[in-house]
Amino acid sequence: MLELLPPPPTDPLWDLTYEFGSDERAERLNLVLGVYRDPSGRTPVMAAVREAEIRLAERSESKEYRGLSGNAAFNRALLAMVLGPGAEADRAAAVQTVAGSGALRLLADLICRTRPGTTVWISDPAYVNHRPILEAAGLRVRTYGWCDDEGGFDSAGVLADLARAGRDDVVLLQGCCHNPTGADPSREDWAALAELAVRHGWVPFVDLAYHGLGDGLEADLWATRHLAARVPEMLIAVSCSKNFGLYSDRTGCAIVLGASDRSVRHAETALQNAARTLYSMPPEHGAAVVTTVLEDEGLTALWRAELDAMRGRIEANRSELTALLGAHGHEGPARSLARQRGMFSMLPLTSQEMLRLRREHAIYGTTAGRINIAGIPADRIPCLARGIAAVLGT
Ligand code: PLP
């Protein structure tokens, strides 16, 4: 049977990561994957997470099944974190998922079960897995633009594109720290997007993967909360991979907001049914860790301080790279970089130039030009700036 399988496509980001793994140059620099690294290049376990794990190990008594929605306390804690304590509580439901990707997939299944063949609009460029997840669930995908010529958010262009989305459509928006561009809408832009959603009737589907790593936790959740307060229905995919550093524990949550209690309960059951046929129930460990942190004032304060420190390091990396690119005479790219937020930035380099960066300078970003700003060890920023400047031509 397997002889019949044609060669399947491989994952472009992981292909580059494997290529990096076999690169023997001492100066090699991996800026491909979206993981936070500390100044020495490690991706540490956060202290609040470590403490929660110790407490859990000490009181662990049973690993019995948790139920179809996973860990109920986790779902409550994430609802309160994302929407604000008590906000929208009477018209929201949450189901624990296998990380942000699992939330995207379950919500895509929910859309398909509700209205097969629905069109979901995604940004161009988008997170590399948005289209594959939506299409695998049986949805149609259309795109709207995202950036202007200077690497910032293209307000007029996005509003014009999304004015073509209709009442039966869903629009996938990243709530903050847009991957791959780092270009985010302003609050005025978000307000205009919310008005457009209300006027045209499309359903916002917010993907939250980097909250806390842009302008701070509350500021990064502002857009999601603003949309939630304005629109009758909304879907939210939440990842705890980046802001709790729980990448391999696969921890996340799918949230639905509906106009009536009945529709929300139906949506919750449909999400449970979708999970049941994919993996039955999500793994407990990461959810138990997040719940332990968020239910304890001291651990929450520690986690928030660590998150702020991570954000501060990303900002410091971004400003140093901006200053060095400016000093190399590349004012345009420096200006774009300075306007962007969060873990990523898109370099104004062609795929050929990204290849040269990899071949000639051992610097690995994605072929499309994305680099992980959080992945640059403190002492390597000058060499990154020199590599980019060399490829850009000075
Ligand atoms: N959404 C966006 C925008 C992402 O960048 C990512 C991961 O990089 C995800 C969702 C999925 O994250 P995970 O499944 O690791 O939680």
C-alpha cells in the first residue's frame, strides 16, 4: 500500500532547521523557528513553570481521564486571562487543545461542521501553517494583504481587502505580534476592523500565540478584547507555547463567543466531538502547569515578571539591530524593523539574498525573509547586522 504514496511535501521551516543541524560552521546562527532564547542562546524553562511542576509532582495522585474539554480549571483561567476576569463569561466557552495548532484545527473543524466549505480569509503573508490547517479541515482560503511597502501595517489596503469578505465568511486575524512580519495594526486600525466585521457580518477568528511578547500582556490582548466586546460571534485560538515556554508540552485552548447560550453550548460540544475523533482528549501536564501558575498570586507575579523580561530582551535586540543597520547605511530596513513588534521581523531580502545569508554568513532565516529577533544571542547582533548589510550591498 505505502508504495502508492507519492512523495509528500516536507515542512519548509523544519527542513531549514534540519539543514542548520548539519551545518558545521562554528558561527552558524539559527533564526528560523519561533522560540525565545535567552542571551546565551538557550530556551529556558521559566522559573514559575519549574516551581509549578515541583508543586504538581509533590501533590500528584492520579492521572485519570480529565473529560472531553480537558482541564476545566485551565479553561476557566485562560478565559479570564484572554477576555478579562468575568468578561463575556455568559456567552463564552473554552476547550483545552493540543497547543495553538490544535486550537486552530478544532476551530476550523467547527466552522466546517457549521457551514461546510466556508471561506476563511488569512493574511498574505501568513503564519506558515494557517492555510494547511484550514484546508485540511475542508475550508476554502482567500487572502488579504498585510504590509505596506515599508514593512508596516497597511491599514487602507487591509480594510479594502476585508470589505470584500461577506456575512458567510470568517476572517483569521493574529491578535498581536504578527507572524511572520512583526507588523501590527494600531488601536485605531483594530477599531476600524471591528466596525468592518460588524457592518459586513463576517466572523473574526483570532489567533493568539505571542501575547505578552509585544507591548505587554494586557496591551497585547487589547485587540482581542475590543473585538469580543463588539461582535456577536468570535473564535479564538490560544497558544501557551511561547508565553509560558511550554513548546513541547502542547498546551492551548479554543474559545468560542456566541450570541446565545444555546449556540455556545452547541459549539462547545462540536469542539469536543472534533477532538474526540482526532485525539480524544488533550494532554494534562502543560494545562496543569498553567493553571497552577494562574491560580497562585505569587506564581502569576513571577511569570509576568519573566514574561516582561523576555519582552524587554526582544525589544533590546530589535533596537540594537535597528541601530546597527542604520549605522551600516540601511535606513529603510532599520525604520521597518523599529516599527515592528514581537518575536519576528521580515527582512527586505529576496529568497536569493536569504540563501546568500545562509551560505556566506551561516545565518538561517526563512526563505521569505523572516528572522526570529528573540533568537539572537546577545553577542551575535553585530555579526547579524554585518551579514545583512553585506547581502544588501555595503
Ligand atoms: N499561531 C501562530 C501565529 C504561530 O506563530 C504559531 C507557532 O509558531 C502557532 C499558532 C502554533 O503554536 P503551537 O501549536 O506551538 O502552540
